[in-house]
Amino acid sequence: MVLYTPGKTSGYPSEKIDSGIRFYFLGGAEEVGNVGCIIEDNTGTRLLIDYGMAPTRPPKYPSESPRVSDAIITHSHIDHIGMVPWLAGAYGTTLHGSSLTAKVSEIMWRDTYKVSSIENYPLSWDKRDLDLALDSWETHKIGEWFEIGEWKCKFHLAGHMPGAIMIEITTPTTTILWTGDIDTRDSPNVKGASPVKCDILCLEGTYGGRKHPPRSEEEKRFVDRVKEVVDRGGVALVPAFASGRGQDILRILNRDVPHLNVHFDGMGTRLTKDWLQFPEFNNNFKDLLKTWKWARRVYGKSDRKKALKADVIVTTSGMLDGGPALWYLNRLNSNRSNAILLTGYQAEGSGGRKLLDEGKLSIYGKMTEINLEINQYALSNHADGPSLVKFAKECAPKEIIIFHAPEDGVTCLNKELKEEFEVYLPENNKSLFLNR
């Protein structure tokens, strides 16, 4: 059980800081997701960046945060935002983020609360905390300086998804760039992140140990496969993350195969409505609006039955852990002309991972053998290893902290960067002092 007792059970150190900057990871060091990091110096300024939970089965949670008056939330994916309502309920923390992240947070939190009730996993916050969190947002424009204690902060676009930000922090002694999740490439809905000069770079390393295929080639491979499935009379089921991947897939399909009958189901339909209120975060809003009008949105049972006759169904959940995707899969499984096209990372323990490894997954509590062809495509919105190394060098920091990375990502990035920079590999729940 997660039983946080504000101010009593946090393991955060109590000793004062004489000099330098202390980085203290509550989660997200030596692991992907589950992010939360306290940054503090001797001015008494203390800041928390992100407070998420890893959506594994069961979920994994960060350690309890100490009291913080301010937290910056980089974006709205659950591994960065999932535990934030507890901060508002426990400490009355002010939440800083982009206007789009603030807007979509309600959908993400309410869905997290609903899933926790259905699957009976613990949360340290309730609906009261959620409502308090929604009233705790203080939003900032990209490129606009604002103050937290003795520090000045500024947001930069992260390229990961609309509304996602990097944070530039200027303290009395140093400058810090926290990347959050970044992609330096342009994708269908956002422009890539640009490097920012800094003294300390906190660099995510999700794909630090991998090299992505050229995005244009992977998109073509995906579209060609969709055409093959449709031409043989099948339905292409595309499980996709609700915030980012689903909208990217729709943009690709509308651009390359606009004649197809494409249906869009799941939480992504609600999130896209929020996206449409913030055109400044999309790299081609007219195309997004055009795509939204083109796709056939599914809003109820009758729409869902009609979608079974579509050419393509884009729906949550992206890892086949629930959502309409399982409903569709249960009905499409009997016709081998149909196919499953996975477009995102499939975490260990997820339905999608079990499907790839064993050809079966649990559907409504019953382990079901899947008789359909399964394909996977590298359409990630994270920068790969070579791109992260290039980004880091162009930021020209004195020191680099690698976080949000699997073991191979840490190893590869450290190997590539350590000869030119001082590289630190933090551990959760241990202080890391820099600039002393």
C-alpha cells in the first residue's frame, strides 16, 4: 500500500545545504518513468520536478515528497503527473506547467482514479485532492521567465508531445536545463526540441541505447502495412497512447491514405478536444483540425459496432492493458484477415508485451490466444541515443545527469559522453550534490 503521511514518512534529508545544488530523485533514476526529483540550494529554494507513477501492473510509485511549495510538471503523461494530486492535498503545492498540460490534467487524473478503483490498486490521493490540484495550476508561456524562490525559470518546447516542456533554471550560482521527455525530431504534431546552453544538463535517456530508423521510412512501412490489411478485406487495429501517439497516427493516415475509413476511439477523443483549444502547441494546427473532422469518432456502443466494419481502428490502450482495444480485439480475433499494428513501447508485464512474447493476452480476465498477424513500428516521440548525444554536446554543459533511462540507455549515454563531460548516474533516494 502507498500510505504517505505528509511531513512524517518522507526520507528526504533534513540537513541544511551549505553550498552547491542538491538533486534528490524520488523516482526516475535507474528506471524509466515514475519520475520525481527535488532540486534545492542554500538559498532555501526547493523545487520538485514531476511526480508520476509507472503504469505497470501493479503500478510503481515514487517515494514520498517532502514539503514543497512549488512543482513544475513537464507534461501530462501519467509517469510524470500521476501522483501530483497528493501534493496539492498534502502541501497546497503550486503547480507550474504549460496551459495545455494544465487543461488535460483533469482527464488524466480522473482516468487514473477510475482505473485504480477498477483494478484495485492503491492511490495516495482521492477526488478531493484531485479537485484541489485542478485549482493549483499556475501556467506560463514558452520563453517567459518566472520566479520560484531565488531562482528564475523558463519553459522551452520539448518536442515530445503538444504542451511538453523543458525547464531552464537560473540559480545565483549556476544554470540548469531539465529536459523532461524530449524528441529533437519534428513529428506530425510538434516540432523537435532545440538545445539550450547550460552548466548542468539533466538528460532523459529512455532510448539512449537505441537508434531509431528514419521516421519517414517507418511511417511509410506502417502505411504500407495498413494498405495490405485493408486490400485483403481486413481491419487494421492500431492500439495507441491517448495523448500523442493516437493523434500522430491519425495525422499520418489522413496525409497518406485519406480515402480509408478510419475510426478513433478511447480517451484520445477527449484529449484531442483539449488540444484543439491550444493551437499554439501544434506545429500545423490546420492539419490537426482537418484530421479531427476527417476521422470518425466513436462515442458509444452503436458507434463501436459500426467501427468493426472500418478499415482502421485507432484506439486505447496503447499497451493493450484495457480500454476499447480489448473489446475490438475480442471481436476481430476470429478473422485472420485482420491485423494488430503496435505503434508504441510495450512495457514488461503489459498486455502488449505478453502478446508479442507469447501470442496471447488476458481479455476480460480470460487468457486468450490471438490468431492475428502482429506488427510493431518504431514511432516513438523520444529522441534516440545519437540524437541525445548530439543534443547534449550542443547544450555544452559542464556536468550531465542521466535519468529516466533503462540500464542500456544509461550505459550507452555514459560511454558516449563521459570523455567530454562530467557525467553523473543518480540513484533514487540518495543526494547528489553538484557545483559545490
